[in-house]
Amino acid sequence: MRISADTVLKLADLARLRLDPEEVERMQRDLEAILEYVEKLSELDTSEVPPTAHVLDITTPFRADHVADLLPVDEAVRNAPRHDDSSMIVPKVIE
């Protein structure tokens, strides 16, 4: 599959990257190589392979959920750069 310079520039814009002409050419080659590899993978017959969440047969160890003593509030906020008597004060991150 052929990747155009316009496609690379559009992807770079979406990723907020600035690419010089040499980098655009290199990215074209790299993306084409990746797509060629993916095309080779699509040639594999996977009809007999069951869908799985993980390639290894592993189980997730669970631990018992139990209530423990809470950390005292004054100790919890002690190392925070800004805090009041009961909570940490953080900068607003959502407009």
C-alpha cells in the first residue's frame, strides 16, 4: 500500500508533530513497511484459532477484599504542597 506525503503530514498534524521533508520521506517508508507487514499477517489462516484475550493461558490472581484502617486526614495531607484542614488543594485542570 502506498502512503502519500499528504497522508504523513495529516498524521503528523493530528499527532502535533512538525516534520521536515527528510522526516516525511522516512515516515512514508516506515508506514509503508508496517502496512506491508500487516498485509502479510492477513494471509494467515486463523479460522481454527479461537479468539483469546491473551496468548498465554494465565489466570489473574485475586486477593480478598477487606476493610482496613484509614489513614488519618492530617497525615494524608501533611506532604501536599497545598492543603486545608481536610483535603489537598490542586490546580483546576478542566475548563
